[in-house]
Amino acid sequence: MNGLQEQLERRRVDGLLRSRRVIDGAQGPELTVDGRRMLAFCSNDYLGLAADPRLAEAVQRGVGRYGVGAGAAHLVSGHSRAHHALEEELAEFTGRSRALLFSTGYMANLGVTGALLGRRDSVIEDRLNHASLIDGGLLSRAAFRRYRHADAAALGEQLDGAPGRRLVVTDGVFSMDGDVAPVTALAEVCAGHGAWLMVDDAHGIGVLGPQGRGSVAAAGLGQDQVPILMGTLGKALGTAGAFVAGPEELIESLIQFARPYIYTTAMPPAIAEATRVALRIAAEEEWRRERLQGLVQRLRHGVQRLGLHLMDSPTPIQPILLGSSEQANRWNAALQREGILVGAIRPPTVPEGTARLRITLSAAHTVAHVETLLAVLAEVAAEQSA
């Protein structure tokens, strides 16, 4: 196909070509990757629930009752009792009036902006928001603006004079940096400008706040301050899909106008059943968050002792800033040779000059796993500086 091979070759030469790995077996800290056993620090399975036998049993029960597929969109004949129960439990978990399931987080973010905004409206987003939020803002056809990362004052400047309905959108936990949005300050600015605030808490739900209720709950904010809350089910909760939670009128509007909701087959009901179990586990088993935070602190202390540039993050996302894509690829390859799998994050996912190793931790990791990682990092650091 004309021009595609040249485009791919440019990406390869620039060190930006992506490739897939084949994983054999269940998710966990130790994976079989392309036939080789490796210690993995690149999953979003923060609470270690993806392979929990209680979730597997719930899926099996769900398949026995509902079959494998939902068969249709929610508004046709695909909305099962399992889906409905999960939505009610998500609303209670997040302290909101209602919740609505989406098949993916990407679709949820596209659905919200597309349903709520039009050409005469405004969407203002954090400069480091996830790609799905950026795409949702652009596709909404509203006036699209971006404010300096985590800067509430800059947001206020962008809101001044913004036309129509004004929607402010931020990640709760930023997926590439691991830092937490200043949601309290953002909510105050939004209140002062009559704007809606939406928080994508994909990486906060299950991890932060009381009972893992997320970054918004950790800040002590509720539905009045943050009327639109999005969360994913495939990270800390270990299953698949996403939800949006908020006031009655928000959820009814999404049901009527969110095209990714209306025109997509519902998630399998058995996955909804497993997520109901995961939600209870996440709320009840506080030891998972305690272990996770202990591992985060152990890793941070160890990496800082090595003199590496560890970015400021209190979450399981721990990026080591290296700078160029070439350096990130070189370090990543060296780690892989020693049996360690991490994410090498390069442009365009992150800005030029900020390529990094993105280390993510799980409650399924052990202290021994982290110590092994630190030992290998020390070896690679010495090798790369030689």
C-alpha cells in the first residue's frame, strides 16, 4: 500500500516502532513472554485481581447463567440483570446517584464529550490527559483548549471567555507520570466559572481513597464538586470495561445521546458478575492497598539510592526519566536480557525529550520481586554509564 512501508520504516529508524508480545498463561508478576519466563513490572493489575480465583469462579457462574456474549446493545436486548446490578453497586461505591457501563474506557470518554457538547460549547483539558480524553474533546466539535499540566490558575485563564457549556476534563492519576491531579483546586475553579468537571479516574479507582474509591474520594469531594466520574474496570478491578457515574440527568443524557453506548454490544454479563466480586474485594481487602504502598516506597527509596531520575509519583506508576527514545530502548533491552519486563514509553505517548521506563507495581508483587528489580537496575545503570 502506497507510502505505508516508508512510514513504518521512519518509525523504526526513530526508535518508535511498537511491537506486540505474546503472553502465555494468567496475568501475574511472573509471566511467560514469547516463550520465556520473565518478571513483569508493566501491568495495570494494581490490586492483583486479574487472576484471582474468586473472579474466575464468578465468570464461570455467569457463563452458566447468561452464556458467553451479551448478544446486543444495552438498549436492544443486551442489558442483563448482572449489568444492572453492577451499575447500582458502582453508583453506591462511588457515592453517586447512578452509574452507566461502557464496553471500554476509550468509548466512555468519547461518549461523554460527544453527548454533552456541541459546536457552540467548550472543552478545556489538562495538557497531559490520556489520548482518549484528547480524542473525545476534538471529536465533540466543541471549542478545544488545553491548560498547563495540573495548573488550576491556568485553567481559570482558559475558562475566562470560553463559550457555551464548559466542560473541564482531567485524569485523576496521570497514566504516564503517575502524579495525582489537584482535583480540589480544579473543582473550586470550575465552581467559580459555572463549568462542569469530569475526572477520568482509571488509575485511581481501587488504588486511592477510602476503600479504594479513587482520587476524587481521597480529596474528600463528591458528586456536587465532580459531577462526572469515569473509571475503568480492567485495571485495579482486574476485569474489563468502564463506567461513568454521576447525577440522574447525566446518566439519562448519556443513555440517549452517547453514540459509543447506544451503538455497541454490551460487555459479556459474566464479566459484569466477576466485576461485582472484584468491587467487593477492592472495598474490603485494605491489605492490598497497604502492601502496594509499601512496595511503592521500597522501590522509590531503592531507585533514588541508585541516583536515577525518578519522577514524583505517590502511585503504583513509577517512571524513571531517561530523555531520548534511544536511551529508553537501550535500557529496556538491557532489562529484558536480564528477565525484567517494563514499559519503554516514548513519543508521541510522552513529549519529546521525556522518554522513560514506566514501572508499575501490583499488590501481587513481593518484596523479593522489587529487590530483584532494583538489583538489575543497578547492574544496567553501571553498564550504561561505562
